[in-house]
Amino acid sequence: MTLFGAATGGYTRELDDGRRLDVRWGAATDTGRVRERNEDSIVASAAVCAIADGMGGHEAGDRASAAIAGALAEVPELPAPRHIYAALQRASLDIERISTASGGQSGSTVTGVAFGVFDGEPGWLVFNIGDSRVYSLHGDQLTQITHDHSVVQGLIDTGQISEADAERHPARNSITRAVGFSMDPRPDFWHLNLVPRLRLLVCSDGLTKELEVDQVAALLAEHAEPEKAARALVDAALEHGGRDNVSVIVVDSVATAPTDAPAVSTAEEPSAPHAPDEVATEAGAGATGEPGGIGGATAVPGPASAEAADEA
């Protein structure tokens, strides 16, 4: 396991519209009760908070995820989609070299969040490749933002199996997109408008394999400090079996209007996630969070799905 940045941290940013943004994060990870190594890597900084879940034997998975986290650690603050995509392209080249050196194949999923200004609107950029996830907690409503790139998710989307069947399906650990495995590392992107108060959860599938959504929501609501919430989620996953590496980042976003400008207009609830226009023009990545797109999303063709890569 490799950490770039800091397990706990935060920053304050004055926005052009007069609002002040306060961000705090807390990260936690564990090898789990079954795996011999922790092949997850984390980057947590003022530019980006992301988790890469590596795949590949003989430590190649750990190195693959570290290559992604390391590349994302170099993106500038207020990154655009093109910065995320370029970092993943660099990581993909590194992973190909790792695979060659190890005599096998290695790769990684990745998901994360970054604050920026997109199409003139400040907000959170969410990106994803694979089956790690990003959720948002607004009030008591926990919403999954990302959409899994996995065999079972495809079967769910087409109505061939139910979500309850997915956990028992023989292909439950097979993904359809990854960084590595000779795939184009174009992520799906979503843009979340800035709201007064929002909690974001970035997590590997080691969490969602063990906990139901209502359990995740309850733990996020129970712990006010992001680092305590992250640790509680990891501990709960271990108590429920800990069959995989489990990694979590909890990010708290608080936007306040200036005291001398009470008329500043701010959204009270997050809008439906949508893709910033730059995704189409500069990153070329997919933008669908559900089949056919969600809300005001502009769906952009993503990379063709390559042959599914089985998780180690």
C-alpha cells in the first residue's frame, strides 16, 4: 500500500463569487483478513483524493496502483478533466512496463474526486474506471455517483440478474475497464455543483462488498470527523469479513457565503451529476452515470470495452 499526500488534511479556498470553501479529508486502509498484501494506493491532497485498487500477482498490483496514485499526485490544484486523463495515460505506460518486468499482466481500478471550476461553475469533478466507487452524502441521502465497470453491473443493467444475485455470481470479481491491460485509461467524469455542505466518500470495492448502503450511510452520519468516519467504515468492513483490501477517503466540503453579501445565490441541494463540456472536447471520456445518462448529463462515447480483466 502506498500513500501520496496525507491521511488527514484540509484547505480553505476563496472563490471568485465571494464564497469560501473549507475542505477536510480523512483516509484509512487495511489489508483485510484474507489477502496477504494491500494492493490499494491512495492519493489525498488539495488537488485530488483518489483510490487505486491494484490487480496482479507478485506485488505487481501494488506497483500498478502506486503508479496511478503517484501520477495523480502530480496534477495541479483545480484540475480539469484533461489533467486527470493525462495523468492516467502516464500511469498506464508505467503499468505496461511493470507488467513486462513481472512477466504477467497488472492493472488497477481508480476512482476519485477533485475540486475545480467547470464551464464556469465551481464544483466537484468525480472520475472513475472500474468498480471502486464515489458516493455523496447530502443530509441523510447517500447517493452513488459512479457506475461500476464490471461484468455483473452489465448484467444488472440489462436485466439479466438482480443486484442481490450479483454478489454470488461467478463473474463478480471481473471488471470491464481498468488502467493497464492495454486499455485506454479514459475515465467516466461527473460534475457535482457546489452546495453549502456535502460529504463525499471515495472507496474501494473492499468496502462495498462487505457493507450494505444503509450501513455505510449510518456510519458516515454517526462520525462528524472525516478521519473517524473513514476508520469506522474500514473497521466495519473487517468485522463483516474483510475479504479484500479496503480503502476509504471521506471528504467534507463546506461552502459559506460572505457575511457582507447575503444575497449570494447558492444551491441548497446537489444537482444531478453531469459531465463538464471539457470532457467531450479535451478528455473524450464517457459521462454516463446510469445507462443512457442521468439528469442533464451529456453522454460522450467512452473507450470500447476490452476483454474483462479478472481481479487477482
